[in-house]
Amino acid sequence: MEMKKGLPIEFENENTSRSILFAKNRTPLRKQASESAAVDENEERLYHVQEEKSKSLSDISINLDEMESEAQKNFKRNRDVFTQKLYHFFNRKIFNNRLPKDMSVTWSDYLRTTAGYTRCSRDKLTNTYSCKIELASKVLTSFDRLRDTLLHEMCHAAVWVVNQQKSNHGPLWQMWADRCNLILPNVQVPTRCHNYEIEYKFTYRCKNCPWKIGRHSKCSRFLELKCPKCYGSIYCVKS
């Protein structure tokens, strides 16, 4: 008997005594079902990965929000505690604990024109790369400034300690900054730490023009001088 082409053919396997349905130029139905199950499994796995990532980002945001809320109560008194908390938090979440757990992070009263500074050194005998981070107490007067500046300086430290390279704000630094922005989408790492408006305790102003200069301590000699712009008289305003 002649079979028509293109119609399903039933084939009996004598060993298994089970029928498998084939069609010309088509994949067996059992294989199709297997492939479909694999696709469903991959989609489910991808969904769980995205769900875990979303949950992780949410947890990070919650942790930072809790720190910020706590810091607002008395930032200046507890800034050392929050500095250490933020350092270990960032080291774990962003840098995979590749930075030293005991890295020196200190506050300095002598940094006036920059918010933070990372001092890099290398022991030639042991070929050990190390860093010290300094934070400006006169500039970083809030939690968000501390958070952003510490991240900025930790990126410098990662370039030196992890990559063993020294680059100011080059591609390696930008790579770490991009990683920070990816993991912490609500926190943007500043490309420079010199653009904060410094809060001074005393401000000396000219009576005739917009000239002014800030000082952290009272400096009576300014009252004896004339404005460098218009030679007008100078007076003091306490913040």
C-alpha cells in the first residue's frame, strides 16, 4: 500500500512496545515537550534571579535608609561609628571584602579644600599595597556627604589595592564607580570631592558688594581690612 507523504506515521518499537508519533521534517513530540520544559525552567530560573537581585537591592536601600535615619539624630557625635559601619557595609556589598577590614579611615580638621583624600603606599620588601583614607570634618557635615565621599575614596583604594594601579579618575576608577552606581542605583558616586559648599561658622562680607569669605574660627583682623574687590568696609556674620 502506498503512503501519502506528509501524513503522520506510527512506528512500533519492538523493544519498548511504545508508540512514538512522527511527522515528516518535524521534531518528535516528546523532544518538543522536553525543550518546552527546559525553556520554562530557564524562564523560571531567570525570574528567581531577577527577584533575588531586586530583593538584594531593596535590602541594601533599607540598610542605608536605616543608617541615615539614625545618623540624623546626632551625626557629629556618632560620625566615627557610622564611618566604620559604612566602610564595612560597602566593602562587603560592593568590593566583595577585597579591601582590608582594618584600613585606616580617619577624620581630619586640616582638609579644607577637599572632602576626602586617599594616601597610597607600597612596602617594597613585601610588595604590599595599602591605603589610608582621610575625611574632612569641616566639609562632611551630613550623612549623605559622608556616604558619597567615602564611596569615592574607596574606589581610589580599590584601584590601588586590588588593581595595583594608580590612576586619579581614569578608567579603573570609573569602573569601580560604575559598579557602585549599579549596585546602589539611588547613590551616585561623585566624580570629584571638591564641589561641596563648605559650612563656615563665621562669614565675612563686604557692605558694598557681594564679596565674602568664610572661616571656621573668628578672625578679627578681617574687620580691619578693606574689601579686595571695592575697598568697602567688612563686617562679620555668625552662622
